[in-house]
Amino acid sequence: MSKTIKWGIISTGHISGKFAEALKLLPKAELTAVASRDSKTANEFAKKHGFSKAYGSYQELADDPNVDAVYIGTPHSFHLENSVMCMRKGKSVLCEKALTINADEAREMVRVAREENVFLMEAMIPRHIPLLKKVVQWIKDGKIGEVRMVRASRCARQDFTMEQRQLNPNLGGGSLLDVGVYVISFAYQIYGKKPLESIGLSHIGEYGSDEQGITILKYDKGEIADLSFALRTNAVDEAYIFGTEGYIKIPALFAVPKKASLFIKDEEVEVIEEDPGNALAHEAEEVMRCMNLGLKESPFMTLDESIQIMETMDTIRKPWNLTYSNDKK
């Protein structure tokens, strides 16, 4: 029998609210505590979403012995600090993507998780959606032959102020860490390995952060991933997986993927159509599944892979002279 998992949430921003709503869909998830740096904000969030406790500091939540798992919804630049604080108190941690600011921080976060023998996972929704798992099975079954190319785009159009997290370089803002991580992680999900070469181009905007970019990843057998990402560009949000015998198309992959089509010789021969509902519920469910099985990481989003993804993003941004406040000087 699976046990009830008592959840805490650190941060009361938009994504934390969506995650709280996702938890309500899971019968074995208990909304135990929420923490903000402002007690009034924490109390308002707790009342709105039905949490039992509200704390005016993150440390108070980490110290709460009744909390089993913590969702970290703070900006990228605080992920390491907040996650380590919770793991040192024996909490399982689901940390919002990107896992950290850079690979050094990712390695440190994973080191602490293994030292404390606690569960840790990067929150990467596409890894846990059933439709995507079926697509991966198509590939394993050889339905498109050998995968040779992945093409994916995750672009959004919105106006942001300097004070907002999305384009604030002091908070790890910019398209690479905010949305580029999706397409890079997707390439890892399909190929199951780290690229040999990673190159890219970007536009650094008025705030000093990358507003849009592209990257090409090349792998050991000549496979390629062609990836684009942006925060101020209205573009198609989709993915293609091209093989020697056919290809797969996934519209709206990084929004709410509801369809995947298998093409052989340009003819659509098989279709998966299903609504994932609140997609965040799938990653929360995976955390709970792993905790009940005594696993310290998810086989669908491993810690070593999260480190490698951060290493790839470090390599991509180095020629851009793009640095974050947490980078070693």
C-alpha cells in the first residue's frame, strides 16, 4: 500500500500555485505546508490552496518534521541553497527546472542528496507524461528506424520587466535556463546520451540576458539535435523526431501535448491522442511513486542526466559571454 506523502512548497509564485492545484488531484498527496519570505503572502497562499500550515521563512518549513517532500519553486539562483537546506533536514526534493544555475551547482546539489540519502529530482514535465512515454516506446520498438535528428522549439512571447524573474540575469533569467532547458532535456530523453559537441547562437537583450537562442547538438554516431528557444518571440511550439524509416511529430510538446503522430514515407500511420490534464500532477506522482519504492532518484529523470544537461548549457552559453551571479568568478 502506498503511503500518504505530506508536501511542502517553497515560494508562492505562479508555478507554485499550479503545482498546488496538481497536488489536489492526487489522493495520496497531503498539502501540509507552504513557505514564503513574507508571512502574509504565505497565509494567503495556504488559505487559497488548502495548506494546513503557512511559514514566513523557508527554514521554518525545512525544520517541520511533518513535511516529507518539498517542491522548490524559487528562481534558479536560489535552487541550490533552498534544496540543500531541505535535504539536510531529510526531505525529499522536487526542484523546478533548470535544476540549478550551472553544472558546479548541480554537482553539489546531487552530492548532498547522495550524502543525505534522500530523493531528489529536477521538475521536467515531459519526462512523466504518458503520451511521451509511448513515443519513446515507438522509438524503442524501431518504428522509425534509427533516430538521426531531433528538431524542437520552445518559444513564448511576453513582455517582461527587469524586476521579473524571466529576464533578470541576477535571478538566472533568460531563455536558455527558462525554456531552452526543455528542448535540450527533450534531446537527452530521445537520444539517452550526452552530445559530443554543443554550439549555439543567441541574442542578448537590453537586460543583459538571452532573449532567444538556437543550439545544435552533435552525438557520437553523427546524430543531431536542432533546438530553438525564446522568451520574446511568437513561434511554433513543437517537436519532430526523424529516423531512417520515418518520423514522429508532436505538436505543442512543451505546453500541453495531446497528440503524437507516426509517419512512414510521409504517410500518417499511427496516432496517439490523450489529454494529460494537469501535467504537473504526473511529476508529483512520480516523486511519490519513487518515495514509496525507496528510490532516491527517478529512472525517468536521473541525477547524472540533470548534471549533464547543465554541463551542456554551460558549454552553449560560454561563447556568448553570458554569466550569472552564481557563477564562479
